[in-house]
Amino acid sequence: MNGIRKGVLAAVAAGSLAVGAVGGAVLYAATTISASAASNSNATLAAAATPAPTAGKFVPNETAAHEAGESAAREAQENAGQVPTVP
């Protein structure tokens, strides 16, 4: 093979690779958009299953299992009726 044919073959291979990459990206984007549109119904179902927060005073969890792993700062916040902000 002479140098010109090798150059043409390399250019064709590079062009084919570029076209394949662009085509793959377009197909991937289309399926991702489609999948995210379909999954919105799952998010709606999960939101419907979660009870809405009620307005009013914070009620701490005073079970023994919960209290065992709690820090003194967190317990002080709970006892003051505050939503805990420390671990």
C-alpha cells in the first residue's frame, strides 16, 4: 500500500469512529431522557406514601434503642423541644 491509501484508510476509520461515537451519544441521551420521564411516577408514588410533616412541637424519639446511640448535645436539643442539629 502506498502512503496516500494508508492516509485515506486512516481518515475513513477515524471518521467512522467519530460518527459511531456521536450516534451512540445521541441514543444514550434519548434513552436516559425516556427513563427519567418514566421514573417520575415512582417518585410520585413514594411521595404519596410518605406522610406529610405536621405543624407543631417537635416530639423526640425516647425509645431505649434510640437513646443508647445519642450524644449529650443531641439529647439536650431534644429536651428543649428543638429539632436536633448535632449527631
